[in-house]
Amino acid sequence: MPLNESMQFEWRRALIKLLQLNLVFLLLAIIGNLLFDRLLLAAVHTLALVILTVLLWAARETELSRIEHAYLLTMFIYFFSFFWLKLEAFDLIWLTLFPAMAAFVVQTNKRLLQWLVSFQAGLLAVLVIVSQQWLGLAYSPFLVGNLMFASIFISMLAWYNFNYKTKLIAAQQAFNSHLELRVAEATQTIAQLNQDLEASQRDVVLRLGEICEVRSKETGQHVQRVSEYSRFLAGLYGLDATDINLLHDAAPLHDVGKVAIPDAILNKPGRYTDAEFAIMREHANIGYNLLKTSNQPLLKMAAIIARDHHEWWNGQGYPNQLTGENISIYGRIVAIADVFDALSFERVYKPAWSDEKIYSYFEQHLGTQFDPTLCQLFLDYYAEFIKLRNKFSQEPAQKSKKAA
């Protein structure tokens, strides 16, 4: 029966292992015979060693059937050459047990085991039966019986051990397949739970942001729109997807610090006094301090946004009078989104502005209040921001008379 590619690979690997084992045994035999001055036997072993070394070198590339035939021929000549030499008891032990020991040590391929056991059985028959009758070699029945028992025992042990290993490997593969399936299912479940947790976290953040806005008598949609503007502007600026999504989810908490501002100041319709404005400005630091101790990336970013979204590019903002790129990119993005939405809708202290007036405001404050690069992107895509505002607003948006 021809071997498929996988079987050929396994059979070739088993033959190579057997040849390597043979070389070890032959090397030991050479050393032993040289120590006892059995030079002729040492020469036979050396010749076999050279031939098997050549076979081992060729076994990796040569056709398997040729290696098999050459190996069997070499081993038969090697073993039966001893009949023309003076054999002693330990020679008989060596010749008889060697194939069985090789079968036990190698035991990596069913075909190899069958081959070695058959070879060993034939060798026993020749040495124990034929050699006694034809060559007049005589060994004690006790020695022959023990050799036969030992050889058969070792061969059977190798066979059962091989079957056990085969079944064990099959069981391990089945277990691994089952384990991989369970791990995949568990991974999928964990991923779904993680998605649900992240969705819940985003929803809680959005609701909390809306609560803060409603308290100041502004529509809760403000925080949703600021999130959408921020995501769009961050994409235009070239932030990576992870940061964009995180920014979108964290932006609703930009004014969370207003929870600590008194209603009288928060909802005052007129201009603030200096003292009132100083209190109002504190909402940036309050929001930062509320969120900064969290280990969650979303809340960490929300803390930075809460602190920085009122800073100005020229350093005239609050609470820390930061300038330029010392202001976090997230704060700079939300600053534009927050002001755009605040100007677009009525507040207790002002009416809604027209789109043209808002556009002019950003033109005038490019490079002073706002990051010039971000502000220019906002102006370049102004019509898209208006579309976003209208999409996420239930209030009638201001009609633009200017194609920005």
C-alpha cells in the first residue's frame, strides 16, 4: 500500500531515528571490542557503522524504498557475518536483543515496529534453530529460552507502549480540540460581555452629561452633539480610531464640574460679576478632580477634557492659562465643538446665533482662542458640522445663508 505524503514523512523520520540509534549501538560495540582486543569484530562493526552513516546522510532525500532495502541488506549481512567468526554468549545476546531494544527505544511508527519485530523474530529463528543445526553452534537451552523470552517481552512492551502513546496522543488531540472550542466560546462570551459593559459605560456617561446640562436648563442633546462634532473633527485631524472613539465617549462629561456650581450662578440670565465668574470658572477644575483618580481610560480622558476645554490657544483661557500644544488635543477639539453648539442654540444668557455669525466668530478667534489647525479644519468643513447639528437636534437649526 503506497504511503501518502504525511505517512512518508513519519516513516522517514522513524527510519532516521532508528539509524541514529543503530549508530550509537555500533559505536559502543566498537569501543567494547577494541577494549577486549577483538579487532576482527571491531572491524565488522566499523564497516557497518560507515555504511549506516551513509544511509543516514541519504535518508533525508533518497526514495524511502531504497533506504529500506539498503538498511535491511546491511543489517542481515552485519548480523550473519558473525556466524563466520567465533561467537560467544554475549555476542548471541547482543545480536538477539538488539532489534528488540531498537523497537522499544524508537517505537514512533507502526510500520517500523512491525518491521523490527519481524526482523528480530527471523533472527531468533536463524540463530537459535538454523545455526545450531547447520553451523554446529551450541548454546544452553537456558540461555536460548531466556533470550527468546526477553526479546519477545521487550517487543510486546514496545508494541503496547506504542499503542498507548497513540491513544494518548489521540485523546490529547481530542481534548485540545474540545478545549480550543470552549476557549473560543469563552472568548466570544467575554468579548460580548466587554462590549455590553462598554456600551453601558458609554450610556451612563452620556446620561450623566445630560443630567448636568438639564440642571443648567439646557437641552440634554447638547452633550450628544458635542460628542458627534468631536468625533468628526478628530477624524479630520487624523487621530487613530481608538482615540476617536474614546474622545466621543468621554466628551459628554466636559461640563460635569457644573454639578458643584450654585443654581443662582449656573442659571443667571445676565452677565456674571467678577466674583460669580470666578466661581463659574471653577467647574473645570472640579470636573477634573472628580474624574482624575479613575483608572478607566474613558474617565481619564474625560478628566483631561473637563480641565482643558476652556483653555485658549493664546493662554487667556482657564483654569490654568495653558498655551498652544500644552493644552491636550482632546481639550482643544472639544473646545471647538462646545462653543459651536453653545452659539447655535439659545441659552439663558443669550439667543441663538446665525450660522454666518458663528462662522465669523471662529474666523476671528482662529489662533487666539482656538487651535489654528483644528479651527481651519472646522471652517473648511463647516457645512458638514451644520448637517451633524441638524441630524442630532430636535430644535429647528439656523438656516445658513453662506456656503462655507
